[in-house]
Amino acid sequence: MSDKDDEMVVTPWEVRGKIDYDRLIKEFGTQRLDDKLKKRIYKIAGESHFMLERDLFFSHRDMDWVLNEYEKGDKFFLYTGRGPSGQVHIGHLVPWMFTKWLQDRFGTRLYFQLTNDEKFFFEPDLSYDDVKGFTYDNALDIIATGFDPEKTYILQDIEDIDLMYEIAVQVAKKVTFSTARAVFGFENSMNIGGIWYPAMQAVPAFLHQHLTGEKVPCVIPCAIDQDPHWRVTRDVAEKLGYYKPASIQNRFVPGLQEGGKMSASDPMSAVLTTDKPKLAKKKVMAAFTGGRDTAEEQRKLGANPDICSVFKYYTFIFMPDDKDLENIEKKCRSGEILCGECKQILAPMMVEFLENHQAAREEAKERIHEFSAERLRTEARK
């Protein structure tokens, strides 16, 4: 791997290289999610969560303030999203699962933004029809994750522009091109739709107050690469009469191949939610591990789970019980278990997960109206 390949690049549209999360905290200006704050979350939620315990969510903005407000009786609402440029993969589900936990434990409303305008602006190979198709398809995955339909609203930027435009123009007027260029790296070749888009990304952080009149905090669970959007949003929030949105950031789910995060553009690096079980198993069995060159050497010296994609999937999703995770890590480091055997443990877990999720996706086709933003139009008219 060359130095260029190893160089860390983290933007809302590109993630590559060796990720240094301590450096990202410093460069992005977020705060580390420490044990004290985690304990406060657990106390109010009534239980802990393995993604917090394992530092999979590792960084935040203003979560301490949000908890202060919550304890005063001011409930927050949630906002997260997905850019529908292709099929959803397992890595996309990690922040969604945590968002669902927050919704369940705190009883909050969720605005889930599908940024189909963004993908049309930024992805030159996607047609308008492609984006529309992925928008519908990705919505099925959102619903299949299990969000509460009475408290979850899926916003499709293009279709629901009537709900969003009034806020977007107010945001756009407060953000200069020089600011957008500095934050997002826009060049002169960028189409004007892409330059406008960050105003749309800000809208759901303000939409609840705009529609209901309730000035309550917004919490955005997201991967750290999306943080630049919230910096711009936070810059204009108070000027427009809103609270600055808080956020809580997760690490990237690694790909099944060596290096990098899981990517739908690299078929063998990502298990898609629509993959057939046979294909998913094939991908798991071809995954990069921290094993030795020979079985004999591994039995003697053990393997390295720190760089193993299979172990990372146990950590992020498939082994929420710490005892199970510690047990398989011990067997790995001691050489008691070989990589092929470890993959054979993960494969049926992956298959079962996909079968359950795909069944929920099928049911979602009959339930998609339950999550429609149309209910917000009714609310706005009251």
C-alpha cells in the first residue's frame, strides 16, 4: 500500500485511508464521549448499550447539554439520514440500530431524511430514475430496522420539498459560498445544485420547531464523516431562532476486505441487505482476517483480532454480549480457533440476520405509508 493510499481522507462524500479517530476529534472539533457522559445516558435510558460500551460511538457535540435539558423535562427529537445512491449494506444499519435504541429508550420522535437530491447532484453516473428507485428501496430498509411508525417520519427531499423549502432558503441566505467552499471543498466545477444542497441537509434539525412551535433539542446520530454538515447547521441555528443541533458520532464499519470501510461500490467488501444467503456466506468466507500464514503457526502463536474483519463484525453487530466477544477473542489470540472456524461461526449469524431483515423488508412494502411525511403536512395545517 502506498503512502497516498494510506493517507486519511474523511469528507461527507469520501472516506479512505487509515482512520485516526483521535485526529478526527481534534480536526473536527468534537468531544470524546467519556465514561461520565455514558453513565448519564445509561441512567436516563435505564440500561447500557454495547455500542457505547465499546466506543463504537466515540464522539459528540453537546450531548451533555441535551441531557441537562432532558432532565428539566425538555425531550429531544432525533434526526438521521441516508443518501440513496445504491443498496443499503450492513454497515449503514449500525447508526440506525443505535438510533432505534435511543428512540425506544427516550420515547422520541425521529425525522429520517432521504437525501435523493444530494445523490442526484453529486453522483454523475446516477440518473433521476436511479435515485428515485434507490429512495424507495432504501426506505424499505429503514422501516425494516424497526422504528416506531407513530414517531418516525421519512422525509424524501425532492418529494417533500414543500415541507422543507421555507427553512432551506433561510439557511441558504446565512451561508456564504466561501464558508461552504472551506467546509466542503467545493471547486468551480461543482454544479450549483451541489452548492445549494447543504441548506437542505440542515432542514430536519429545525423542522420540528418549525412545524410544532416546540423549541426542543435535536440529536443527530451519524458517522463522523457527516459532521461537516452539522458545523454549518450549528453556525446558522441561533441566527434563525433555533437550538444548535447536538450529535453523536460512530466509527466506520470496516469492509470485509483488507483496509477501508464497507462500501457498496466494492461488491466483496460489503454484505448488502438484499444479498442472498449463499452470496452473503461466500463474502464472509472470503473476508480478510488477522490469521497466520499456516494453521500450525496460528495454533502456536495465535491470530490478531485487532485487524480482523470477521472479529469487527462480532464487535459492531453480531456479539452484543461482552462475554461472548471476550471468549472468541481469547480463542483467537491463543490459537485455539482458526480463521476458517471463526468464519463458520459468523456466517450463520449473518444469514439469520439477513433472513429476518429481508422478511421485514417485504412487510415494509405494505407499511411504507405509515412513515410518510404526509402526516407532517396535516400537522402543519393545524
